[in-house]
Amino acid sequence: MAELTIHISNELAQRLEPLQNRLPELLWQLLDIANLPSISQLTVQTESTDITPVYQEVLDFLIKRPTPEEIIAFKVSSQAQTRLSELLGKNRFATLNPMELAELDVYEQLEHMMILLKARALKND
């Protein structure tokens, strides 16, 4: 394993002291961040192929500027509910692949957002 010696300020040394055991990991993360495209290089993907169907479904609903009553009554499609059941079943047996795990995470985030939206809609109703 290589050893690296760098000269840093005393203040930075004090701040890094608690992270001493994690420095190699943090340097790897810094390299990953440095290799990301700059904000000006990023392009927004508007193609629906990169967005999960349930996410697209919720976006389509919200873009119609629903009333509080429509927000309260909103439910995802039966296809999305079926897919969620499949993912939850696989999650129970720890057989989700990374893509399915990310998809389940999207479902959880959307559910949380819809709960908050419905709570606000009820409050304003």
C-alpha cells in the first residue's frame, strides 16, 4: 500500500483528525465527485424511459394542478400497486436486485410525498 505525505494547515489537520481512519474512503469519494460532469454539462432527461412508470404517473397527476380534493383521492394505478406488491414480496425474501431496490426506494419516496401532500390538502380543505 502506498503512503502519501501532504502539507496542510493546522486548522485543517484538526478538522481531519476525527476522520483519520476514513481518509482513503473520503479521497475516493472526492475523486468520484471530481469526475462528475459540471452542472453546465448536465442534461435533463425528459424522456420517460429513464423514469419509473409510477414516478411518471405521479408527475402526470401533479402537472394537471389537482385540487385538494383530487390530491386526497389520488391513488396510483392498479399496475403500480401490483408492481409495488411484487417488490415488497421480493424485499421480504431479500431477493431484490439493485435496480428493483432503487425502484422500491422510488415508491417509498413517492408514498411519503403523497402522504405529506394529502395532509396539506386536508389542512387546507
